[in-house]
Amino acid sequence: MKKINKSLFAFSLFLGISFVGAQETKLLTLDEAIEMGLKNSKNLKIDAAKISEATADLLAAKNRQLPDFKLSASYLRLGNANVDLKFLNSSSGSGAPSPSSAMLAQANLSLPIYAGGRIKYGIQSAEYLVEAAKLRNENNEQAVSYNIAQAYNNLFKAHQAIKVLQENLSASQKRDETFLKLENNGLLARNDRLKANLQTSNIELQLLEAKNNYSIATINMDLLIGLPESTALEVDDSYISEQNDVNFVDYYLKAAQQNRKDLQALTLQRRAAELGTKSAKAENLPSVALTGGYIAADVPKILTAYNVVNIGVGINYNLANLWKKNSAYSKSQAMEAELAANNDLLNDQIKLEINRDYLNLNFAKEKIEVYKKAQEQAAENFRIVKNKYDNGLATITDLLDANVAKISTDVNIANAQADAALAYRKLLQTSGILINK
């Protein structure tokens, strides 16, 4: 039975190794991830649809300045029609005609000449809204790029944690083997050897957690950049070695005012709202159109008319505007006020975000320096404690505690370097210059 179980275990292990070996592995840099993510982003596809929608609205606005031309034709069956033509001589003695059918065809042409500026304002407003939609798309591209950088950062940190923990696990397992030999030779207490084994188990648990985090981060990254979620990714170790020159905070504040696409989109929305107010005000004015038409009719025994052409000018004015308040005008003014307030709010928000992200970047860089010192201190402390332990001047507990502190600083400095790289990209995204068009 034991042989069968061992055989099944070996077969399962072979299948697992074969699956891992067959799994596609892709080396992925951050720039490649951002490029792929922008091409496959679901959010950007939604933005593209919104741009198409705004473009359709612009086409509809332009169509209003073109002439309308309508054709209609009717054929009617008449039952027992009673026709009394007054202009006929009643003394003629002939009976009144009784038609059984009627045909009517007409064509109408209407070309707007004056509409109080509503057509012109509508076209200009729609053009602004199309450009605003495009700017919002560009702003979302900045956000998508940062989200991908954030996902890549999580993937990198999980990968670094695995590397550090694997190295320490290997060292810990070798130490356990040494301690077991010492115990067998009566040179080490069993309790001390078990303490070392417990630390090895703790490192194994941390490694399992790191691998689980890496798997989750890999699936998230695959979905963001449009790869099958089973694709294994290998991160670029040079991600944290990029040298980033940081300017003064005023540089990023100025860059945000010039490059933030959401701020530019809001400016265009305000212009569109101003034109909407003018268009709403023009509702109180009459509209004038050039009209033309053609009529043909055939009612057997009664009427035949062809080539009845007419041309003229039509005026349309709603007299109810004299006593009804223009609600569209009031609504458009309220929209202008709302957008102006949103503009002020966004400017304040940009100032807060720039200063916050600038301080966070400096804080992240300062943390790196602190962690470097801590790493040196932890390494030196472990060396001293190990030397004391080898000479019988320190306990196994002291040695294990020093080792835990060393592992912690190794992980912390890798995380701090990754967080600093991400903080820099966050500052660029807030400034509107993460992607240079």
C-alpha cells in the first residue's frame, strides 16, 4: 500500500512539474506592461465609445444647418364619396361625380435661414464636447498607466520577497541539518534545535504567503494587460534601479496646470455650457426658413393637378415665450455655475495632490536610507551574535532573533525601493506627465 501511495505521489509530482514546465513564462518590463495595458484596457474602450457618441452628437448638430427634403405619396380608395362642387352649374342636369379613388404626391423642402444662433451655438458646443471627451480619454490613459505601474510594483515586491525568503530558507534548512548533527552528538539541547526548526517553519509559511501574493499579482497583471490569466510573468529586476531626477514642487504644480487633461476637459465643458446658455436664450427669437414644394394630385372625374410648385419664406415664433419663463436658459446658467465651482474645486484638489505626492516621494526616499542603515546594522548584529553563539556567549534565542531582524530588513529595503519608484510615477501621473504625448 505504501508503495502504491509513493507511486501516486511521484506521478502527481511529475504532472505538476510538467505543467509548470509547459506554462508560458514572459519577461515583462514596466514599459511593456503599460503599452500592452493601454491597448487592452476595458476602461479606455469605454472612453472610445463615448468619443464616438460625442462625435455623433456633433454630426447631428451639423445636420441641423442642412435642408430638410421630404417626399410623401398616398393612394386612397373611396367608398360612396358624396362630392358637391358648388362652382358647377346646378341646372346642367348632370349628376355629381362619385370618384372611387384618389392619388396625392408632394415634396417639401425647408432650408433654415435664421434660428437666433441656435444652430451655430449647437455646432460649436458639440465640437467642444468632442474635444472634452478626447481629453478625458487621455486623462484616463494616465490613470490606467499608473494602475498598471501599481500592479507591477506589487508583482515586483512579491517577487523580491520570494527571493529573500528562499535564500533565508535555504540557509535555515542547512542550519537545521547542522543542529541535528550537534544534537545527535550531544552537543546541542533538543529544545534549542526545535527553536531553530520553528523558525524554519515560520520562514516556510512566509514563503507560502509570498508565493500566493505573487500568484494573485500575476493574475491581476495578466488581466490588466490582456494576457491569458495562466501566463507566468517574470519581472525586470532593474525596475528599482532607474535614476529619477526630482524637481522642485513648483515644477510639478506648473506642469499640472499645463498638462492635466481633466482640467482642460473641464475648461471645454465650461465653454460648451456658455454656448448652451446663448442657445437657450435664442429660444425666445423667431426662426426663419426658406420653403419650397411640389404637389401632384389625381382624383378621377374631379381633379387632376400636376407641376404645382411653390416657394416661399416661413417664419416660426412661439408666442407663449412672451409669458412663459425660459427654463432651459435658467438651467444652462445653473450648469455654468456648477462647472465654475467644479473648476475651482479641481484646482484645489490638484494643488493638494501634487504636494501630497511630492512629500510621499521624499518620504519614500528617506525610508530607503533608513532601511539601508538598518540592513547594515542587522547584518552586523547577526555576525556578532553568531560569533558569540559559536563561542558559547549567546543563546540560540539570541541567534534566531538576530536572524529574524536580518530577514526583515532585507525585505523592507526591497519594498521601500519599489515604493519609491511607484511614488515617483504617482507624482508624474498627478502632474499629467506620466505619458508624454
